[in-house]
Amino acid sequence: MRDRVQPQSLLRIACASMPTLRRLCVYAGSNVGTRPEYAAAAAALAERMAGRGIGLVYGGGKVGLMGVLADTILDAGGEVVGVMPQALVNREIAHTGLSKLEVVGSMHERKALMAELADGFVAVPGGIGTLEELIEMLTWSQLGIHAKPCGMLDVADFYSGLSGLLDHMVREGFLRAENRARLISTAQPGTLLKLLEAWEPASVTNWLDLVRS
Ligand code: AMP
């Protein structure tokens, strides 16, 4: 059978047609923000995800942009998995109509399970909870803890300040350019999904060598 291995070109075509993102973890504000563009962009991302058969993994809440994402995908018949610590479930802020609600013991367990269940990570506009979750996944990418794409939906230039800070970190010698480049950023939901699907992990050897030296 060995001499009947398919040519590389056929394998590439086969891989290109395989869905690389089965589930996307989306970090989103527990508020909707002041501009209608934020909820519109979250809904547009959710519609594109449902259209491409990409399920949602998220914090499990029913409020803010989290609720917009979950409701839009559920309305479109897609899969939504919420991951929430028992303490937050007890406060009755969990979305009750999800495909599945995973209840965990702590915020740390929640983040680990969300990371495990998803094939990539995206932040739409949000507050410090959203920011912390995105940056943690970017840090895990830098360390090679996972090899999954990270992106942000920069609607209405919401994340221009963060992009500027990351560029400043590169200029000042605290962040390597190749690690800065791990964070995909665009205002277009469809483009974001395509870039996430096309992303290939960079080597982490240099970064680890740097830490060890
Ligand atoms: P923030 O951006 O500060 O509004 O926090 C939103 C992020 O933190 C989400 O991605 C959730 O994972 C988590 N989070 C904060 N508040 C809640 C809530 N009420 N219900 C569920 N998750 C929440």
C-alpha cells in the first residue's frame, strides 16, 4: 500500500477543503458598549461562524456581547458551548438555552477548558475580562502551550490602542516581532475567520532559548 500514497498536491487540496475551525472560543464583553457597531459586529461574526459550521465556545453568560453572540448562533441552528464556574451559575447569569453548559469549579478551570474545547481564540470588543482572556491565550501561544490562532475583531478601531501598545512593546524590546505577529487583527468578521483558518503556528524555539539563557 505504501507506493500508493497520494501525491503532495492532492493532499494539499484535501487539507485545504477540511474545516480547520470546528469551534472558536470568542471572548466578549459582558456589556454591549456605547456604539451599536459593537453588537452589530458580534452578530455578524456569529452569523459567519454559523454559516461556516463553526461552533461557539464562550463564557456562558446571557448578558452583553456574550449574549448577542450566543443568541445569534443558536437562532441560526449552530452549536454553542458555555463554560462557567459554579459560583457564576449560582448567581443566575448563565444562558439557559445553550447546546451545552459546562459547569466548572473555578475561573482557572474555566479558561483551561475553554482553551481545550476550541480550535482558535477571538476577542470582540469588551472590558478587562475580555482583554485578560485574549492576552492569556496569546501568551500561551508564545510559550507553545497551544498552537491555535488568536485574533481580535477591531470594529470601530476599538483595539487600536492595544495594537499601539503591542507595537510599542516590540520597539522597546519586550516583545519579539514574530510573537507580535501571532495576533491577527481586522474589522471584517469574514476576513477574520479566513485568516484564522489559514494561520500556521510559528516556531517557539527562539523564545524558549531566550528565556533559558
Ligand atoms: P468583560 O470584558 O470585563 O465584560 O468580561 C467578559 C469576559 O469575562 C467574558 O469573555 C467572560 O468569559 C467573562 N465574564 C465576565 N462577566 C461575565 C458574566 N456575567 N457571565 C459570564 N462570563 C463573564
